[in-house]
Amino acid sequence: MRAVVQRVLSASVTIDGEVVGSTGGPGLLVYLGVTHDDGADDAAWMARKIRDLRILREEQSASDVGAPVLVVSQFTLYGDARKGRRPTWTAAAPGPVSEPIYDLVCAELERLGTHVERGVFGAMMQVTSVNDGPFTVLLERS
């Protein structure tokens, strides 16, 4: 499982002109990629890591300040472009495998008391963000 976590002043996801998820202000934008062997333990680990990561202002975490987290599914985090000009996606889990894991990460964040907003799994989305810093961290659990 991979996540790109960005500290943002604001972030939102729009589909067909309608905002479906938004931080509503400062928080975290998370792009989440799932691979074939990810499971519930990986989802729980990732949720705790995202929630407790001290990357907000003054080294605070989302749990410290109640910051919202916008989670967007992102299979392209497992793209491999080492050969040729077209990336391959073989390391990314297919939708029937990855969607339940994505849902588990979001549900675990919520269970831990985090306000979670979501993109729509598998949809063509427009993501808008104002990165704060900029500050971006790659998390990986293999």
C-alpha cells in the first residue's frame, strides 16, 4: 500500500461539476494506492500512520488538531514506467480488490476520530489543492 500525503490549505474533489469531497480548509490530501496483497492489517496501519503523522504546522498531526483528511483512490501510484514510454499497472490491485481496502482505510480513520472526506472510487475526478509548504510525504507499507 502506498499513500502520498500532502499538507494542504484546501483540497477538493469535483465530478461532473459537483464537489463531492473537500477539506473545507487546512488538512491533509491523501492519494491512496493498493497492491494485490494488501489487507486489513495494512489498511489499519496506513490509517494510523496518516492520522498520527506530524506534518501539520508546529509538528502537529491530524489527530492533534482535528484536521480533516480527503482520501482519493489512486491506482497510478503503482504505475511502472521504467521501460518504454507507457506505464504498466500490473502492480496495482484491480477495483474489486482495492476498493474494499480503500474503504477500510477511510473507515479506520473515521473510527479513530478523524473527519474523512472521500473521492469516488473509480470515477474520473478533478482534484484541486493548495499545497501548504509545499509539504508532501510518501508512505509505503509493503
